[in-house]
Amino acid sequence: MIGPNGIGKSNLLEAVELLGSLRSHRCSNDRDLIQWDTPQALIRAEVGDGDRLELELRRQGGRQARRNGKLLDRQLDLIGPLRCIGFSALDLDLVRGEPALRRQWLDRVVLQLEPVYADLMARLNRLLRQRSQLWRQRQISSAERHALLDAFDVQMALVSTRIHRRRQRALHRLEPIAQSWQTHLSGGTEALELHYKPGSRLDGEDAEEPWRLAIEEQLREQREEEERLGSCRVGPHRDEIALLLGGSPARRFGSAGQQRSLVLGLKLAELELVTQLCGEPPMLLLDDVLAELDPTRQQLLLEAVGESHQCLVSATHLEGFGGGWQQQAQILGARELRPDLQIG
Amino acid sequence: MNSVAADDLRNSYISRIGGRPLSGFTKPLARLIDQFERLPGIGPRTAQRLALHLLNQPEEQIHQFADALLAARTQVGQCQTCFHLSADPECEICRNPERRNGVICVVADSRDLLALERTREFQGRYHVLGGLISPMDGVGPELLHVTELVQRITNEEISEVILALTPSVEGDTTSLYLGRLLKPFCSVSRIAYGLPMGSELEYADEVTLSRALEGRRPV
């Protein structure tokens, strides 16, 4: 998709992402996804084996998901036929940015591995919100507050243990794949390590029960600090995934080029693992990102995905794309993207 | 208005449905439709159907309907023992001596009580909390009927309390809180969560299945 800025290329990719994963990486509020001054938006797609998917967003009231015209009780059931993985300029922050971005990257993978994970994350977030509201309540006695904190601790310890274990397992599976991409992309000069640094101390043997007890203990111990600082100091919401190149943190010591290769390697690892798990290659959404790669890395990406994956690529200019890409692609210009605008 | 006129009105209205064209309705009718629309689960179409239906009823029937509404609102309060909806100071279940068997089932509201009552399995008495603990909504134990529950347990010779609360974060928090609070007085249990009867294992969603696995018991 080639066209000037503002023609709606990213919108189209975002719509595909939303239909495939029920979320958008750019925006978390449905109201901002609907065209201004219209009450609703509809995304409709027909995928490979004839499935018709529909997602309706409404300014008032929630979403409605339909598959082959049938209204789905659970929107989650829309996920599956259209798996997609997005690459965008924002991904560069995966190495440089906040730990939350790396957690999100890992969470996307875990979610593909185990759908129950969505429920665990929802519970953790709800518990954290309830817990911080509890501290703000002034009218309750200290004994009462601690009795309620006990009730939150028990639940948080269990949910946290399960999230930690799943994230750790997923990272173990991602590491060798990311390492082999790193070798491929950088010519094998620096070894990559993905270190899981959990936000709780995971004492004792690697099993659910000892970890759960350890975390419950830590939650109790940190209460004074929690009261002072206003946030819970223990749990998966404080996880970090350290990316080490040749033993030092890529976040601080990597060059811009190294960081770019690393991001590409991590995303390709995500792609490869999801492909392995689902048995079917997901669709790739490359939003304004290919042109930012030098020809060598473009070529590597093309070799990695070009044969087996359908890609939707957006860019402002066709120049800068290697010949291989152009030959295999169907190219849509501004006229095809927005017939209503009548661009000369 | 005779019924033919009402039918015409209905047909002409339904053909114009789409937005909310309450114009074209005489004022008292529009007011009635508006009142129905405020009820939970009732949209514009159903509101009209109900309003137009009532217009076709004999006046006596309407009087009975209006009386029932007012009577329910003015007479139904809460049972002073268990806080279930009741027109009397003490509800039927609490008055029944056969149900005084030392077991209390704790529920969040009267709807849950009615659901449990339909099973005809539970022979004890109930206690309606009036909600679940949720600091986000400003609901702490002091806003629920928790003190009254503790009093009942000490006064009524209660041997077991069954917690029947939804398995949400708020439900689990309330269960854990009550569990610790009541353990010194009596035995406390929680209802099991798992698969609904008559449903196939393969169609159960992952969250329900994993909860059911967690709550497994020896055969």
C-alpha cells in the first residue's frame, strides 16, 4: 500500500489487527477508533477458507463480534481464523523503552500459547486496582484494612505464581529462536541472552505451591512500603525482561543498528513460535517499517517471511524496497485505497 | 381507543422504526412508553409493544396492575434476620422452624437466593449480604450485612456457613474475608465452581475448565 501520509494506510492495518486480536497497539479506547461524528464502525473481512468475520464498534455500548453472520457470545471466539503479527516503527521501543513494552511483547506470545492467560491478566489487573483503592479508603480501621489485604494477598499470590511461570516458560521457548535470528542478522558476533527478572522473588523449587507461599509472604512484608509509595512492590506487574548482548544490557550499550537488528530478531522469534504453535503462518502487518531497514536486513526479512506468510506492507514511497519485494507484491496506490478521494 | 385503531397505530409506528420517532404519539402514550423503556432489558420496540398491549386491556386489569406495582413498592422490605426481600418483618424461610438446622448459606443478593431456592436442595437458612466487597466502588464490609451475620452465628447455634458467591475478584475477596472472620465460630465452606450440567466437556471455555480442574475431588 503506497500513498501519502494521512491517506489511511495505518488505519487499514489497524483494522486488520483489531479484527485478528481484538486490540489495537495504537489505541485502547473504542471511541477513538470510530470516525468522528458517526455512531459506529464496522470491520468486515473474508479470510482464507471462506470465514466471514465482523467486528462492530459502537460509541455507546460495547462491541459485537460476528462469525459468518452469527453473533458470538464471547468475542474471544473471533480470534483464530485471522492471526496476525504487527511490525511498526513503535517496535523500536521494545529494546529502548519501558519494561512494560517488553512485558506486552512476551504476553502476546503467552496468550497464543495458553488462552487462559487472558483471564489471569484480567484478574491481576483488577486485584491491583482494588488493592490501590483500598489504601485510599480513609474510613476503615487498620485491622479491617489488613484483613482485606490478607484476602487480596491470597488471590494475588496464586495469580502471580501462574503468570510468572507462564512468562518464564514462554521466554525459555523464545530464547533459542531469538538467538538464532540474532546470529543470522548480526553475522554471529554477539551472543544474545533473554533474562527473566521476575517482580517477585521466586524462592524455593520451581513449582506452584512453594512459589505461591513465597509470594504471599513477600506481599505481606511489603505492606509498609506499599502504603508509603502508593503501589504494590511485588508481582508480575514489576517483571523485567533483560536483553543482553555480549553480556551487557542492549538497552544502554547497544548501537542504534544493533538495537534495530535485535528488535527484528525478537519479532521474528515471536512470529516463528506462533507459527509453530498454530500450525499456520500468521499474517504480517508491516506498518511503515520496511523502508527503515537497510537493504541487507530487508533481504533477510524477505527470506524469513516472504515465502510462507502473507504480508500487508505500508509505505509512502516504493523506492527503497528491494526488487524481491516488488516482484512478489500486489501494489495498491492511493487511488485504490481511497476511491472516494478522486486523486489524480 | 378501540383495538383496530391501536393496531393501525402499531403498524404505522413499526414501519417507521429506526431512530426514536416518539412524535406521532399522543402524549400519555409517549409517557407510558418512556416509563417502560427505563426498565432493565427493555428497548424501544418492547416498550411500545407493552404500552400498546396495555391500551387493549380492560380498565379493571390496568387497575390491578397499577395496584400490584404500588403494593410491591410500599410493602416489600427486608427480612430483619436474613435481609431477603420480604413483606413481613421476618421472611417465610426464616419463620419456618424446619429450616432451622444450624446451616446458613451466604449470598450476595436476593436473586442468588432465589436461584438456590429453585434447586430445592438446600434445607437451611440464608443470609443476604447486599453486595460484594469492592474498594473501587467504595464498598467495604461495613456497608454489607456482615456484623449481623456474625451476630446470627453466635446467637442461633450455627454449625456451618456455606459461602455461595460469584467467582469474581470481588466474590473471592468477600469469601476469603468472611472465611477468616467466621472460622473461629463455625465451619466454613465455599460452593464448588465448575462445569454446568448437561454441557459437553469439549465445549466448555478454558477458564471454567481450569477452575473445574482446580476444584477436582477424589472419586
